[in-house]
Amino acid sequence: MQRAIKFLRDDAAATAMEYGMILGLVGAAILVAINLFYTNLATIFFAWAGWFTSPSTTNPVGGS
């Protein structure tokens, strides 16, 4: 019985679980940042591609 109580009160693995959760959150934040960066970069390149195929007097990025 003492062994079971000692096992239940042992919190040594809690730090590993916390590190795993932090690593998961950081990984998710990195994926979101990459996705946002790619979306903005693709928008810029598509604007430039449109400007090169049919140039006009407007700036391809920024609109002025």
C-alpha cells in the first residue's frame, strides 16, 4: 500500500509533460507564423505577376 501511495504522489514526470506541452504550443505557433508569412508572400508575388503580365501606372504592391 505504501508503494502505491508513493507512486501516486510522485510528480517527477510532471516536468516532462510540461515540457511536452510547451513544445507543442511553440510548434503550433511556428506553424501559424509560417502559414501567415506564406500567405502574405504569395499575395505579393501574385500581385507582381499580374503587374508584369499587364503593366499599368499603379504600383503592384501598395496600390499607389
